[in-house]
Amino acid sequence: MEEKLVGTLYIVATPIGNLEDITLRAISVLKKVDLIAAEDTRHTLKLLNHLEISKPMISYHRHNEEARSDSLIQELKEGKQIALVSDAGTPGICDPGEEVIKKCIEENIKVVSIPGACAMINALIISGIDTKEFTFFGFLPLHKKLRKQKLEEIKNSTKTLILYEAPHKLKNTLNDLKEIIENRKVVLARELTKIHEEYIRGTIDELIQKVDNIKGEIVLIIEKNNQTDENRFKDLTLEDHYAFYEKQGLPKKEIIKKIAKDKNVSKNEIYQYFISPQ
Ligand code: SAM
């Protein structure tokens, strides 16, 4: 019986600045594959030259992801071993990759992840901010309504937050964040693994003062919102809790409903407290 050829797609992480941050496994995969699909072939050529690897390359970027995925799937079905790389770091993380991976899964084609550098993880781990639970937002959308929605999520998030940002948009983003994150800690990680690697830590106001003319690649790590409703009201007397909502102009009925919800007790219990003589 004729042996069926099986191709494999390797998702290979590459350095995010320092060319030494490539794993031995990544090098051996890049050496053995038949073809490398690269976000920008000229960019990847520099890495391959540094590693003294010579391989056929094909572009796979945001604008041809859909069509190129189909042709890669075809080659994988013919038994080719293909590596997918982006310009820097881990493919699929704010970089192309997702499309062809989904198609491989649909077509039962083996996909192997070759781990390596990823800016958000490296920024997070030495930020000094809680690493137990976090949300990665990538780049904030520029579309006004979508951006507003994301900012609202950031405002209420009880997990550490990670954002990518371009230097020329940073000031604008920090000013938007200023409205919502008050005194939460922020860490700006810049130029990771490169000569000018730097961590700037502080509150959002402090950061805004420090980032004039900042250059390079940037990750922002934001402390979670510790002021959840549960924390905010925990130590308040019922009278102060009432006053908090009264100041917002809410009617009595609504205030009682809200306090009951915050305290996880029945509305009647709160109502009785306020009508019974103190
Ligand atoms: N796939 C990449 C990864 O694994 O991190 C991310 C690619 S995304 C197009 C590029 C963004 O990642 C940059 O704008 C910056 O926010 C972040 N980034 C990439 N390299 C970085 C570095 N050396 N230092 C800080 N941030 C970096």
C-alpha cells in the first residue's frame, strides 16, 4: 500500500530583538523544513542569514492570510514540512498565524508549536504586578465605540491587564487610561531584550510625565482593579453605603436595591433596617 505523505506545520517563535533568543529546537526546525512562511520574507531573511540557514520562503501576512492559507494547506497535504514565522516573537499573538492553524485543525493536519519569545509574557513576568491571572488586550482598537468598550473592560477588570502600543499612539492611550484607572500601578516595558531595554513604573500620572518622545516597542502592564464593589463597600456602615448612592441622586427604592445586591442580602432586610427606629 502506498504510504500517505503527512505534512506538519511548525509555528516557530523567533526573537523579539535579541537574535540570541532563538531556541535550539527552533533552529533545527527551520533547518529541516521544506518551506518557511514568513510575515515579511526580507525581515526573516536577516534571521536566516544570521543562523546560516538557506530555505525557500513564501510570504504569509495580514493581507494574504486567507488565500495563502489555502495554498499552504495544499502543500501540507502533499507532505511538505512548513515553518510559519512572524517578524518577531510568537506567531498568532498580534501577528498572522491564526487562519492557517484553524484550517490545519479542520483538515486534520498536524500543527506543532515551537515555543520562544513573546513580548507580553516577558513584560509581565518582571513587571512586579500580579501574574496569577491576566487579560491580554493586544492593541486597543482605534474605532471610537470599540475603544470605549475595551476601556470599560479595563476599568472593571479584576485581573492584571496587558496592552501593546506603538510609541506615537502612547500618549493618547495613556490619557484615555487616565480617565479610568486612577491610582492603579502601571508598568511600561520598552525595547525588551534590546540595548535600550527599560521598565518605567508608576501611576498613570507619573508615566504621562515620563514618556515624552518615547521611542521603541512598548508593552503596558496595568494592575487589576482592586476596588471591586465588594471591597469598596465592605467596611462602610449601612448609613455611609446609603449616602454613597444618595450622592449619585438615586431614589430610595433604587438605593435599597443596590445595597442589598452589594451585600448579597434581601431587599427587605435593608428596607427593614432603614424604616425601623435606630
Ligand atoms: N508576536 C509578537 C509577540 O509575540 O509579542 C507581537 C507582535 S506585535 C505586531 C508588535 C508589538 O509587540 C509591538 O508594537 C510591541 O507592543 C510588542 N513588542 C514586540 N517586541 C517588543 C519588544 N522587544 N519590547 C517591547 N514590546 C515589544
